[in-house]
Amino acid sequence: MMNFSLRLLLLLQFFSASAVLSQVGDYCEIAIVNRYERKVRLTAEIADTEEKRMTGLMYRRFLPKDTGMLFIFQKEEILNFWMKNTFIPLDIAYISGTGIINEIYYMKPLDTSVTYPSRKPAKFALEVNYGWFRNSGIAEGNRIVFNGCLGK
């Protein structure tokens, strides 16, 4: 049987590694304060270069539960997305520079006949599996907590 000190040491190492992983590389853990004032956690793949933003979630056939892609732009502007070569039904949230969700849209897979422009300038866009926002109690006006992963 493992003694208490060894178990505690292993547990601390696990949580230390998890904290580092949430802030480095191409992924980041964010939280969204939903309509019930609860933080809903999401692991977001970061799209912070032109190449990553252009490719997005194209060609993928699966997006794991509670994950998404966070698109980061240099400044707030009107954004416009479409579903070319995207096989996964998605929701997209356009987010202000202060972390407030301005609007949420459902995006139909492979439908290039429609684009999804933001009504207001946004600095971020967050794509998740279809229905994730609704099922998590997240709506327009809710706030995203970036947990320091964007250099804030």
C-alpha cells in the first residue's frame, strides 16, 4: 500500500504538470461563466496565426467533447467564417476584446453557400461542437475567462 506522503507527492506532480500544459503549446484551458454564474471549462486549440486561422477545423471528422478552437485576431473587427471542407457541425461564438460573447451561430457542415459574419467587431471567435453552448447554459452576454493563457 502506498503511503500518504508518496501519494501526495504524485498528486502534486500531476497537478503541476496539468497547470503547465494548460498554458503552453497550441492548447489552452478557458472557462466561460454561464447564465447560472458557473464556470464551464473548455480546452481550446489556439489559432493565432494566419495559417492556423485559415485552416481552422477543416478536414477533421471529430472534435472531442469539451474542446474547441479559439481564433485570435490582432484587433477587434467584423469577422466572417464559413464551413468549407468542415465536416463537423459547429457552433461559433464571436467574442469582444474584453471577453464578452457578442453572438452565437450554428454552422452547418460543408455548406459553402452561407457565411457567418459577426454583427459587432470581435477579437476572438470560438468554435465548438454543435449544441455545446446551449447544453452548457452559455448565451450571448456571458463572459470568457482566459486563465492567463493569452498572455493577459
